[in-house]
Amino acid sequence: MAVATCPMWPGVRRELSVVVETSLTVRPIGIMNRFVETYASDVLPLHAKHGFDLLGGWSRAGGTGQQVVHLHRFDDLAAYEQARASIAGDAAVAAMVEDHAREMSVTESIMLGETTAYATDARLKQGRVREGDPPLTYIQRVSRARFPHRPEVARLLARIVDAVEASNAISLVTAYQAVTGRTSDVTDLFVLPKGEGALPEANAAERALEGGVVAERFHALLEDEIVYRLRPLPYSPLQ
């Protein structure tokens, strides 16, 4: 049976949910509090009006300037295309951007990702209601696979996620495979209800899977692996 794809995004299956990752660099230094206020009061209502449902927003350690990452999740590609077209046609958005550009500079990079098979709705729901004292600690893990090995990397990641979740130290919120930009990237978003002190326990669970065979094979297939610490911003639904 043929799989329906989108002409604008070749290879993207229309029936799968998508995650839009927006990485922002906010300048000048010291403007972050003002950015947070502005985003909460002005940007969020406009996004909601056009169908952009914010999954979460975090400050991200590392890099230059002040780093922010936002995730929006859509039920399917058609929903994203509709929201994208709607917001592009709103004159109020352009006016807002022009107004705030007088006091701050925001550099934006957008990546579209397909949710992975192991990023189930049940996991997302559980990740949204974790126990703990907010704001919780989140980890964004980017696995950059060697291109021919992407299917095997995805299968190994599914097993690794099961193993680290069984340790009760870490929980997957969502995961997505890039379909724009670096299409070899798979990004996993985890929440750490017990804080960063639980990371060694999760790492040990990964290394112990099948006596270390799975982790060894997984890392052999990667070009690179990047881990970011994320801190929820006040307006983030995920805290």
C-alpha cells in the first residue's frame, strides 16, 4: 500500500505526528527576563490563536548568547501546515516582531521532526504529569547517526529508552527524527524527577543492557552525541 507523503516535505508521512523544534539565541546579555515576559504576554496568545500548541519551553545551557528551545507538537503534518500558513498571513505578527526588535535580537532556527515509534502518546502523557518539585530538570539528547545506520539506531534507542525508564531515574517525554536540517539526528527529551543526581543510575542501566552489547553497538553507529541540560521557563506547560 502506498504511503501518503507531503510534496513540501518529501519523505514525511502525513499521518505521523510531528514536533517542531525552535532554537533561539536571545541578545543582548541581560535581556532574558524581558524576553520571557514578552513571550508569555504577546507571543503565546498569537501562537495559540493560529494553532501552535506549546509543548514546552526551556533555557538551554551551552553555546553563545542566551539559548532558548521551544517544542510544538502537531497531530499530523496537515495541522502544522495549516498553522504555519495561518500565522504567516497575520499582520499582527509582523507588527509585533518589528516592535520588539527595537529592544532585543532573537535569532531563530527551526527544525521539523517526525515522532519516533517509541515516543508514544502514553509516554508523553506520563511525562506531563511527573511527580516532583517543579521546575524539574530536563535532558535533551541528540544522537547523530551515520546516515545508512538510522533504522538500526532507532531500534537500539527504543531498547535503551525502555531500559533507562525501568531504572525509575529518568522518563522519556518525546522523541523525534529530524526531517529538515541534519536528517541524521534523533532527539530524545527526558525528564529527571529526582534531579541530575539520578543521571549516573540511568547511564548504568543503559550500559548494563545485554552486558553492554547494546550500548557499545549504539555508540559505534554514531557520528556524534550531544546532551543539553534544560531548565523550564516560567511560561512552559512542562515544568
